[in-house]
Amino acid sequence: MALSEIDHLSDEQRNCIDNCFEAAQACEWCADECAGEGEGMARCIRLCRDVADLTTQHARFMARNSNYSEQLAEACAGACEECAEECSQHDHDHCQVCADVLEECAESCRAMMA
């Protein structure tokens, strides 16, 4: 079933789900690339992994209309913002792409909560 077929989702939730899955993909890619960059990337890797898990869980909670979705949206937005800040400090292309994707994800999580 396409995401548009899930009738309990608002447009904000659909957008947030899309952004959460994109963030998870960007974070998994970034963490994997950072693992090969050498020293000083441990925090970036940990944050990316946390965000990948949180965004995936949040998308799943929204899809099933969980009562905990709003609390998870807040945690997800905060984690995305922290990780984006970390990624933006690194010159690697994968970190810069990840930071951009995470900023958009954080915005959509906050919009979904409003």
C-alpha cells in the first residue's frame, strides 16, 4: 500500500515519514563513510547511528498511529539537530549532505508536532 493510502496520516505526517526515512539512509551512509575517515569521527558515527534508529522508529510509529508518536517526534527532532550540528563541522561531502538532510528532517518533525 502506498503511503498516500494510509488515511489517518496528515500531510505533515506523510512528509515527516519521507524525511525520516531519508535521514536514516543519509545517517547510515555517513556513519559508514566516517568509519573509514580515521580518528576524531566517533561522535559523528554514534550520533548518526542514533538518528538512523530514532527516525526509522518514528516513521513506524506514525504509520501505525501510535500514541507515542509525538514524544518520539520531539526526541527525533532534537537528535537530528544535534547530529546535523556535528556533521556540519566536518568537511567531508557525506557529512555535509547528512547535515542538510537532518535539518530538513528536524523541521518536519517539529511541524508534525504543531
